[in-house]
Amino acid sequence: MDSLTFVRELEAFKNERLAPIVGAGRISLEDGAPGDGKKMLQIALANEISVSELAARWMPSTPEIDVKLALAKQAGDEASHFRLVADRLSALGFDVAGFQGPGESPLFAYLSGLSSTVERIAAGLFTLESIAYGVNENFLAFCAREGDSETVRIYREYIQPDEQAHQQLGQRLLEKYATTADLQQAARRTVDRVLEIAAASRAQAARRVGSACFPGC
């Protein structure tokens, strides 16, 4: 099929598979599940630097200049998000200087192994950023419930608009590059796998933190 039609169908497929992930956070919120906002922001901190590192890792081996520049923008934006979250945590009394990430997760191990441009676009800009935007909305509802208006402001003014812009950039790049049946199959397979791993990882993390409202991917 033509790439425009394909991306529209892929967007619908992604949204269908993403709905249970976002829905789990919404259910946690409606059930009044407890949560520690500071710990949730630490999860966000780890996610932001992981996505920035991933985009930077892909950039040198991605030949298409427009995709290379998109990855550079993503890496820079996510690094800025890291700083915003870090500053917020510092204001809440967390020692960011001593922060250590949890190491490479199964999701980022899979993402790191993707080698084709279409797979990278489909996984990173198109899917990962959609997950982040959706679950962040639940996290913001949690923050509003807890009276943390400053975290809500930071996400609303800076982080969420960037996540949405990244996802839209992924759509445009897929329309440009996912032009054959084989490439479209690879993109769909990648989207499916990213959402599968993300769902399992977030379910495991939710059991650990006691809530599915946490941010990031």
C-alpha cells in the first residue's frame, strides 16, 4: 500500500496496542493507588537519559541526513528533559549528583539492536514517544491529585509538547521511508515488539512501585 495509508493504519494499530498500557495507569489513579512522586520522577530521570543515549547511539550509523538530524534533535530534547526533571528533584530534596540509572532494561536492549532506519523510526520516534506521552498524562493526573502543580507545569510547558512533536516527526519520516511491503512489514513488526516489551516491563515495574501511574516509557 502507499506509505501514507500505511502510516495511518500503523497509527491505529499502535493506539490499539497502547490503550491497555495507558489504561493501566488510569485504573491505578481511579483506584486511588498510592505513589511516591519523588520516586516516580526518578523513573522519569532514568527514562529521559536512556532515550537521549539511544538516539545518540543510533545517529552515527543512520545514513539518511534528515533522520540523522531528527535523532540529534530527539537526543538534545531528551537531555533537556533530564535536566528539567533533575532540577525538579533537586528542589524536592533529592541528591541528583548521586543518581545512578538502573542499567539497560529489556526494552532498551532490544532497541539498541535495531539496525535499519525504518525500524529505528518506528521504534523510537513513532512508538516510544507515543508511550511516553500517554503514560505521562496519567502521571500528571497523579501529580495534580497530590498538589504538585510545579511538576505538572514543567511537563505541560516543555516535556509533553516535545514528546508529541517527536511522534509526529516519526509519522512524517515513516511516510517518507516505509515505501515497500518489506519495509512496512518491518515497521509494523517493530511497533508490535516495542509495545509488547514495554507492556511487560511496565507491569513488572507497577508491581514494584505499587502504581501504574509512573511516567516515561
